[in-house]
Amino acid sequence: MHDLRTAIAIFLLANVLLGLTRVVRGPTIADRILVAQLFGTTAVAVLLLLGAGEPASGLDDVALVFSLFASVTVISFVRNAERLGGSPR
Amino acid sequence: MTIASIVSLACLLAGAFFFFAGTVGLLRFPDVFTRLHALTKADNLGLGFVCVGLAVTDPAPARIVKLGLVWSLVLASSAISSQLVARYAVDRGMTPWSKP
Amino acid sequence: MTSLDWVLDGTLALALPIVAWKVVRAPSLAVAVVLFVALGLLSAFAWTRLGAVDVALVEASIGTGLSGALFMTALSWAVPRGRRRPEPGTRAAWLPFVTLGLACGLAPAIASVPPTSTGLRQAVDARLDASGVEQPVTAVLMSFRGYDTLLETIVLVVASAATLALHVRRPRPSGGSELLATLAGVILPVAILLSGYLVWRGSHGPGGAFQAGAVLAGGGVVLLLARRIRAPAMSRPFMRALLLTGPAAFVAVAAAPLAVGRPLLSYPPGRAGLVIVALETALAIAIALVLAMFYPAPAADGRSGRPHRTRGLR
């Protein structure tokens, strides 16, 4: 089971690295920002998987922290963006 | 292999599949809104299946509560942040892609 | 360690410098910021793989809840104006050589560490009972090297004095979306609960004052984002008292033994664990306040808290 969980964790990590190409390609800023949401969710999944074998490892707590604040990164962008006009980037 | 480990295996694989589907959608879909939609599949179903798969093999009550809490937090926060990003995109004049 | 563990660690070890390189050479600011958030995430993984879960907790809470939010706020203020071309090669041509030289210099030092070395682990474990807690990191921070932590908290207060100089108090914001109010209603209670849990857990697992403070500060950021509160006036005595409680308590606890003729910073024997938890609680509150003060508060008319009009970034 540990091997299966590690394999899936590697797969999810590869997913995140793939998602990074969307950050570079864009084309708009909204595209780039929403990938940050994927980071948070994948981080939660990977940490839960890695922490499954050892209950006292505290990895579950790190996952909890990520799940709490992953969206804060995205939201602090959109919440503070002013109406500046012009074409979207 | 017990029933529990088979169910767990199936759930974990399903979760990985939905994460993958979310990333594929993120890379291949034509505009922001469709990509957001693809992303939520990873958030809801992907993480949900992973949590269920982990809960089945380790049914300690504390662990299950933590898994449930983590999943519901991600559900709530990703729903709200997706809505806000979509609203931001609309405000900036990005129109949804339509079939040419 | 199975071979899959090696694959995981190898992927992580490869991804970190590559993503870091992309951050530095990103074609635009938005790309750089988002990649930096990804870098924080990868770093948090790396810390857990290295067994430093306490650091991973801090990296997670500060990287996403605080510095991630700070970077995104700054990004939203800048008007993007076209792609920023990476600098021409001549200026940075010497950089790879310097880095390579550094790496070559460090490599023998790293290679000379025996793979089975446990560092100071055994020395710490031998004296763990005397410290009053079961977690070696907390024991080192609060007991064996408590003096360092005391000075660090004072440094933190000094840093907050610098933030105070930049602090602009604005009238109560009126805008605010229902969505974010709901989110704040969900996140804040969990954040408060989690930070209390982390302080308690610090005695026998990864956790502690700084982690708890960072989580609490993240909750404060959510409140500010939801525009439910305005940045508190740091000129009010109550706020200043709150900020100083942690360090003052620490100084008091450190100096008290002197009155009874015992050395500085020696906890009462048998009560050390309790004293440490109480101290960490006070410190967590002070740390949360200091960290949250860095986040720019939104302005009254619903506009962002940007202090002045920036011309945009190339």
C-alpha cells in the first residue's frame, strides 16, 4: 500500500509540474492565477497520501494548513484588482 | 487482499484519474471558464476519492474527521475562489469561447 | 526507502531548481509570482521529505496564507504592459559560472557528512526529559536554546515597529462580497482552532508558537480580504499591549528565576511543560499580530489598499 500511495503521489506531483506549463502559456492573467488553486489541492492530496502510513507524522496537519489557505492566494489577487480598464493580460 | 484494500485501491486510482482529467482540461480547454470547470473536477472528485480511499484503509475516527474536514475546506474554498476568478474574468471582458 | 521513494525525492530535487530558474527568468511578473507560489509548495514537500515537518508547517501557512497573498496583492496593483523580455545574456553571463563554482565548493562538504549521521539528535534525546516537553524541536527552541528564542521574539517586535511606520489606518470599509464573508466564516473558526491545536501539539509533535501564529495571521488575512474588519489602529494601547504580551511574558519568565537565585531562563522543575505551553500561546498571538500587520488593508471605497498609483511594470 505504501508503494501504491507513493506512486500516486509521484503521479500527482507530475500533474502539478504539467500544470505549470499553463502558467507560462497564459494567455490571460486569470489563467495563470487559477493554476495556483490546483497547487493547493494537489498539495493536500500528496501530503495526505504521504502521511497515511504514519499517523503521528504531522503531515496531515500540513495538509490541513494547505487546505485552509490555498484559496487565499487566489482570492487576494482578485479581491484587490482594481478596475483599470484596458485589455486583459 | 481484503475488501477494504481493493476498495481503497479503486478509490485512489479514481482520484488520480480525476486529478489527471483536471490537468488535461487545464491544458487543452480553450478559455478561462472551461479551464476553471476542469479544475473543479480535480478539487471535488479527485480529492474526494483520495480521501475516501485513505479513510477506508485507516478507519481511525480522528483520521476520518481530519480527512472530511480537509475535503470540505477545499470544496468550500475552491468553489468560492473559482467563482471569484470567473467574475474577475468577466469584468475584464473575457468572453466565453463559443464554437466557431 | 523503497525505489519509489527515491523517484519521488529525485523528481522533487529536480523540480525545485528548475522552477526556481523559471521564476527568475519568467517572461512576465504574473508568471513569476504564480511560479513562486508553486516553489513554496514544492519547498513544503521537500521539508516533509527531509523530516522537518515543523518547517513545512511554517512554509505552508506563510507561503500560501501570507507571502502568497502579499505577492498576489502586489501583482494586482501593477498594470501589466506587455511581456518583459529576459535580460540580454551579457549581463548575467558570469552568473552560471559563479553558481557552479559555489556548488563545486559545497559539494565536498556535503559529501563528507556520513550518511548515517544523526547530528545532535542523540544529545537532545538524552536530555529530553529535563526539558518538560516530548518534541525535540520545541525542547531545543524553548528550553535548551530558549535564550535565542527570547532574543528572536524581541527582533520580531522591532520588525513590527518598522511595519507600524508604514501602517495607514483607513475608515471602515463598506464594500465586501457575501461570498467572502461566507468563506471567512468557514476559514476563521478553523484557523483559530488549528492554531490552538498547534500550540498544544508543539509539546509532543510538530507544531509550536510560530506555526500557530502563522495560521492565526492567515485567518486575519482572510478577515481583511472579506473586508469585515479594518486594519486595527496600532496606536491604541490595547493593540500595543497585545503585541508586547508575548515578548514581555517571555522576558518575565526568563528574569523571574534570578529573583530566587537560580540562573536566567530556568523553568520551575516539574512545571516546565506547562510554562512552555503558556509562553507559546502568548507568543503565538504576538507573532500572528506581527505577521498580519504586513498585509495591506483594503481602502474604504472598495478600492485596493494600494498606497499610490503605480505606473505599471514592464
